[in-house]
Amino acid sequence: MSAVSATRPIVVVGTGGFGREVAGLVRDINFATPQSWELLGMIDDGAPDTSLLTALDLRYLGSRDTARNHVPADVHYIVAIGDGTIRRRLDAELSEWGWRPATLVHPSALIGSDVHLGVGSVVGAGSILTTNIRFGVGAQINIACTIGHDVTAGEYVTLSPAVSLSGGVSAGNGSTVYTRAAVNPQVSIGAGATVGAGAVVTRDVPAGITVVGVPARPI
């Protein structure tokens, strides 16, 4: 008896740089585990540079409203947009349509024991998540991030490339940590807070505050 294909249709929402990276992530997953996903194409309400999509052999499906009429009712999706507030809004809308959020983990990522990722999350190439880690829905953990033990993060948290969260760190809903920032053990990042690129966070960051520098200070 022949095996039944488990291929699931998926669309990527967002055609910017991260969207194209996520499309590559889907293909890398299929290379490691054939027929995991059928990448139907890319969705964007703006005016994307379709030449960049063509160079990657990616199909532009148009705006959300246009694509809604041309994709299967059981389609999965991933919102590949860096702004957590926008991800939350789009998730609510697309879920109402009956579309289903996907969770994507690059095959080269190292995922330890007792790690939970909320639906709609993305883990990029080369990231390491050790043990007893919790991320809420819609998390973006970009390439080469390091997440230590006992980290807890809320919904729609965004980690740019090469971010390091040490053991016991907590990150509130909608918080953003930019490229190569490091957060020291047991530090709390409040909801909606932002950590600038290259910052070293040695003390708690209140909700809604932006910190930069070494050591990180509010601006």
C-alpha cells in the first residue's frame, strides 16, 4: 500500500525580506522532510517588488482579499512581518476566515526538551532553545538566536537575528529585541518594550519602554 502524502498547503503573508526568508525556511523543511508543505505563494497588500519573488521562483498571490478567493479553504499561513501588533491583527482576521496558522522550525535549529512554541511561531536557522522554554502564539525567533533555560515569553514576541536570552529571562507580550542584543539572567522585559540592537540588558525593562546601549538605558 502506498503512503498517503501529508503535504499541507501554506501561504506566506508578507513579501519583504523576512517573508522571503520564511519562504526559504519552508523549502528547507521540505528538503529535510519531503512533502511537509506545499508553498502556494506569497500574499501582500502593498506593492511588492515581484522581481525579487521571481528570482526565488515564488508566486505572488496578490492582496489578502484577492488570495482569499484563490486558495484552498484549508490553507495554512504564516505571518512573516516583524511588527508584533500587525501579526496579532492579521492572525485574528485570517483565523476568522478559517485559515490555520502554521508553526515553522528550521531543520538546523536545536530544540531541547520541554520547549513549547505557540501556534504561528517561527524559529530560524541555527537558533538554539535549551530546556523549559515557553513562547506564546505568533513568536518570531530569527536566525542564530540563543534561548537559555527557563525562559518565558508572551504572545507576538519578536527576536531579531543573533539575540541571546539568558536563563530565567521573561519577555512580555509584543516585546521586541533587536539584532545581537543580549539579556542577562533573570531579567524581565515588559510588554511592548523594545531592546535596541547590540544592547546588553542588565536590569528589568518596564512595559512600553525602549532601551539601548551597554549597559542598556531608557531613551
